[in-house]
Amino acid sequence: MVYKSVEVLDTTLRDGAQGVGVSFTLNDKLRIAELLDILGVDYIEGGWPSSNPKDKEFFKKAKELSLSHSKLAAFGSTRKKGVKPHEDQNLQAIIESDVEVGVIFGKCWTLHVERVLNVSKEENLEMIRDSVEYLRAHGLKVIFDAEHFYQGHLHDPEYALSALKAAYDAGAHTIVLADTNGAMLPHQVYEITKKVVQSLNARIGLHMHNDSGCAVANTLIGVVAGATHIQGTINGLGERTGNADLVQILPSLLLKLRLTALKGEESLKTLKFVSKAVYQILGETPNPKQPYVGEDAFSHKAGVHADAVLKCPSAYEHIEPSLVGNTRKIVISELSGGSNLIDYVERLLGAKIHKRDERVMNALSKIKQKEKEGYSYDNATVSAILILLKELGLYKNLIKLEHWNVVTNSERSVAVVKANSFLEAAEDVGPVAAIDKALRKALLNEFPFLSMVFLTDYKVNLPGERKSTESVVRVNAEFSDGKSSWRTVGVSANIVDASIQALLDGYDFYVQAKALALERF
């Protein structure tokens, strides 16, 4: 194949913002623009300045950003029917945004032309030509988004192509084929895109929606068909089921199709960081199953998989995780084999041990029994490592919980904890927070370095009934010392007891790590 470069336009701030539940503040938009520049997209579609004051203000404030790579683009539509371009507020707003690039969408499906715009087919073509020419006359590079192009082509291919030609002849830099309602399947996108590439001597772009679950596949197959410009959003944000997810598309373009995009392959190393930052800005939890960047994207749970990937990573990994800023994770669970456990021994202790070592097998047996009781170590590796350390004879009994009690009412909870002979009390709104405070106070008397450790997340779920008259709760806790993070699990019919188990494991592991001089976990 002929190697070529692909332009990337990110529309997170415009089309992504149209997704249900997505609401960016002005500062959010500015921060995301900086992130996109770090990633290295060519164009940042900052918004639709004629549609709302926030987007208009964004382009004013964005001038203060020190973007090193990306160009800002303002979005809008072709002129209204019966209105001259210089009288059209939409086109004027793009010009007043003082950007280098204007993105305008126009109709190319006769259904929309005749039944939505209520204009003749020829007048629609004039609207496209006039709008592109007007923006070009004001020095803007113009990207023309052919809305509903694929549906239009299926209905009336000759007219759909004439709309593209009108934009190109008027000076559009890029002609973008949009699957606006996400109806197309990959074979349709390939056939139609290839036809356009062969019939129009222009840079062809793609804008895909995910209503059929094919937005990423449709974008990639469109590039294979000859398109050299793509549009999408970070994490697939967008209307209805979302837009094409650039987080999935970009690694496939660079690492698998071997095309040039962004600032090169080095840009991909920021991909997980950018993806996670956008989730955080939205107040959402990152999708652990997201291809390439999800926490589980390179996780290996089954013993057979773990054993193979530790010998030869490509046996079960399609790329090296670090290429996209991710890491490999070996999961410990009831499906694990000895390889899952010895991986942690080797990484944490630097010690070599055979996966069939009796101590490893004993630890594995206990872990599987615990999972039968309701524990789950998929996301609580540290609790499993403590079991392993005990079996290896490396565990030191440094924390001794002698007594705990908590009294709670509708307003406050008071907890009393005796640990390592230190009796401490604390209060807080909830019983778990009160217990955590009291436990920390007691342990700090002997282990002052625990002042660096904080509980950062806490979750409760029901793993199901274990007895006919009694169900258990599973508590997961996450801790951080500002450098590393680790997760633990506790299970009990008593939610406070389960919480204490998870809290104890979290602090105990940090103490054990210090005692064993473990620098990384």
C-alpha cells in the first residue's frame, strides 16, 4: 500500500459536547484544547460560535493558549436560504472567531434538501458554493462536512456527488463524508468512499457516528478506501451513541496501518493520559474495557494466558502496552495459575520462584477458597499478595487489631479502635469514615509514615447469597501515597467488618512493603 499521512480533526468540544450528560464549562473546554494539542491533533473544532455564548467566548479565550501544534477550527452551517453570505450571522460568527479554519456542514441528501431545508436542489448547491467562497475570501481554510452523505449517495448518488463538487470547486480544502445517523456498515463505507476518492481530486475526510456500533470500523475502512482526513472525539463522546472514538482509531492508524498522523508514534504515549483526563473533567469513571487505554485492556486473568504472556507478550497482546501509555496487569483470581502469582513475586521481591512451588500452590488454593466465600481479587491484588507473603514466610505480623466498636445515628458516627496497644477514637458522618480515622490515629503512633497514605475510593457490592438466611457484602478500598495506588477487598455479613478488613489490608500492605523495602507496587 502507499504510505500517506492522515489529518486528524477532533470534535470533542463541539460534537462531543452534544452528547447527553456532557456539559463542559469554559475552563473545561480550554483544558481539553490543551490536552488535544499535547496529543497532536491537527485541528481542534472548538465549537459552534453562533449557537451559544460559551462557544463564542471560548474562541476569545483560546487565543491566550500556547498551542504548539493544533489549529483551532470554528464550526457552522452553510448560509440560510434567501440570505446573502455577508448577511448570514452563522458565517459571520465563524469569521469573527478569528481562526484559521472554518468547518461548515451542508446538505447532500435530497430528503434533507427538499423536506428539511425546503429549497430546490440547485439552490442548495448555490448555498454550498456561496458559503465556501465567502469564507475563503476572508482567508480561512474551509473543511466541508457533507452531512448525511452516505444516505444521500444511496438515495441519489449523482446529486450527492454534485454537492461535494460544488464545495470543492468553491475552494474547500477538505471534503468530509459524514455518516450522520450512524447507519452505515463497513462494506458500504468502503465502496462509497472508494468511489468518491476515484471521482473527486480532493482530500477526502470521514465523520462517523456509532449508532450501528461501527464508527471506529467505518473510519478505518474509509481510510483503507483512500480517505486522508478523519474526525472523531476522545472516548467516543457525542450525540446518541456517540462519535468515532479517536482513542481507538489513532493507534490502529499509526501502529497497524502504518500511516503518519499526529506528531508521530510518540504522541500515542500520551493517549491514556488524555483519555483519562477527559473522563475526569466530565466526572466520569474511565471505561476499564476501552480498547488500548482501559485498565483491563492488557489484563490477563486466566492462568494459561498469564503463563503465555509472561513468556512471550505477543501471545496474547496485540501491541506493546507502553506504546499507548498503558501497562500490563496480571490478575489474581480463582482462574489464576501459579504464573499469575510468581509474576508478583519476581516484580516485587526480585526473587525467582517456580510456579509449582508448594508455597505458591498453597497461596493459590487459599485465594480460590476465598473467592468461593465471596472475595474477588480481580481489582484487589494487594489482598491476594498478603496471602502469598504469608505462605512464603515473608509476612511480618506488624499490625494487630485488638478491638473496634462504632456507634452511629442519623447524623454522626463515633468509632473506637485499639490497635498495637494504642486506643484511639474518632467521629465522622459515616461509620466507615469514623473507623478509618480512628484506625489511622492508632497506627500512626507506631508507623508515622502512614501519614502519606490515604483512602481514595470505597465501594460496596453484593456478591450474592452464601447462606439461605444471610448474605454478605464485598467492600473494595483503594489507597494512594501520592506515587502508587493499590486496592484491597473485605467480605463479611457486617458491612463495617468487611470495611475494616479492606482498610487493614491497605495499611498493612504499605507497612509490609516498607519492611521488605519494596519500592514499587
